[in-house]
Amino acid sequence: MTRPRVYITRRIPDAGLDPIREACDVILWGGDEPPPYETLVDHVRDVDGLLCLLTDRIDDALMAAAPRLRVISQMAVGYDNIDVAAATRRGIVVGYTPDVLTEATADMAFALLMAAARRLVEAVDYARAGRWRTWGPLTLLGHDVHGATLGIVGLGRIGRAVARRARGFDMRVLYYDCARDEAAEREFGPACLDLDTLLAESDFVTLHVPLTPATRHLIGREQLRRMKPTAVLINTSRGPVVDQEALVEALRAGEIGYAALDVTDPEPLPPDHPLFALPNAIITPHIASASVTARAQMAVLAARNLLAGLRGEAPPFCVNPAALVRPNK
């Protein structure tokens, strides 16, 4: 029996790679950078399955060049880089990896919150530069997290995990979402507000929404102006959820106090981007899920999704189950 042929766009943890190699003939892109789009198109022409990352553009033209392609398995919780409608039309199932990165991402969001609140990056730079001469009563004063108000934009899996962490700091928790979550309100006690009110009342605002046409630049000039001048904006969702030009202006003008971003637009930011020059901005290189445990679990789930799709089954976590009944490419 002919083994299915699979292309993997970057090396993933062995916990996911090994079972794929046992069942498939694998072509693995060996570079540290994503494969160029033209290279990716060329390599998928005769594959049955594709395991990709959020850095890969998977559009209709690429799928059209891959007549044997049956499954796309994305090793990420988001999939805005994939033309899901085109995949469904072509009978290609798309898998993704939710849940397993929830706790790691919530940890990172809270780490960014605390680092911004207590100005940790500034403090490290201060000490390393030899400016630490003595203890000073006004040196690098930050803001308390305990008892502060946290606004969560998007109360999905990660947003709820952040709300659980906030309880340990006796924070007042507010949330904004397209649908009210009464179960979460009973469990964690967050209050559901409209976005404008949440922004005006929060000391910290953390973003946990998917990137869609409705959420692109959800936080723009008007929203930033509604925030407190001491407020901290945390983003571990997707860069384009924030109007980055407006954010730079708001940080420079003191309209908000701080921004802590694990995602940017574009990624990576060029080294001369103005955000890097701002003392009240923390930028990390999209590492919210970068724990050993989370990445291994993501790889395992991506492998399960891929292998299920190759067997003609619905992946355990499937974006478009309708593709299973639309076999015409």
C-alpha cells in the first residue's frame, strides 16, 4: 500500500514528528525561516497532507497547485493565514490545535501584565547600564496589580484562564465579548460590559480575540483615547487587532501608560520600528505558547489532525467539517 506523502513547513517537536514519519513519507523544510511561498507551492504539488504554521500563507492558488491535497493541519490555535472557504470548496479538511496552548498563553499574558506594571524590562536595562547607584524612593515606580481592574477583551478559553489567574491577585475583572458568558460570570465573577466602558474603567486591558474582519484594528485611536493615561494594553492574540500606528502615537503622547505585545503587525517588526525605541513598550517575539509542554502537545495534536484527515476522517479539532462532504476540487 502506498504511503501518503506529507510536507511539513518547519521542524516540530519529535512528539508530533515521529508518528507522522511512522505513517507517511515526509518532506521536511529544514530552515529556521518559513519556506518562501513559491517554494511551498512547488513542494505541495504532489502531497496528500500539509502540516503548516501561522507564518505560512495557505491560499486558494496554493491549493489549486496541489490536486492530491486532502488535509491541512495547522500547528496553532489561529488559522487566519489559511483560506478556509477555499479549502472547504476543494474538499480539504483543516485542523488546528486549540486548548493545549491555553494555559501557556494565559501565563504569558499575565507575565507581560506584571512586567509592564512593575517596569521590569526598564529595571533590567537600568541595572545593566550601570545606572543603579543606590536605593531610591522614587526610582522606577510602577503600579500595583493586586486589587487593580482587569479588562479582558474576548472571554474564550484563554480569556477565562487569565480571569482565573486574576482571582489570585484580588483583581476586579471585566470582560467584553460578542456573547455573554453567564457560566464564567458565576465561576469567576467578571462583569460583562460594552467595549468603551471596559476600556475606560480598566487599569489593564488584555486582548484574546481571533483575527477576523470584525476584530482587525478593534483597538484603534478612539479606543486608545478612552483608556486611562496609566493603563496597560497587553496583546497575545494577533498583531492586527491593534492599530499599531495609533498605538505608537498614544504611547508617545501619554494617552496610555504602557503596551506589552507578544504579537505585532507585521511579524517580525523591523529593528528600526518606533515601538522598539519607546521605553513604555515591551515587545516579545510571539512566544506565548513557547513552553516545552505546550509546544509538544501542539505538535501531537497537529499530527493527530493530519493523520485523521489522511484516513478520510474528521480531525479531532476540525475547522471545516463540511469539507468531508465536498470532495470536488
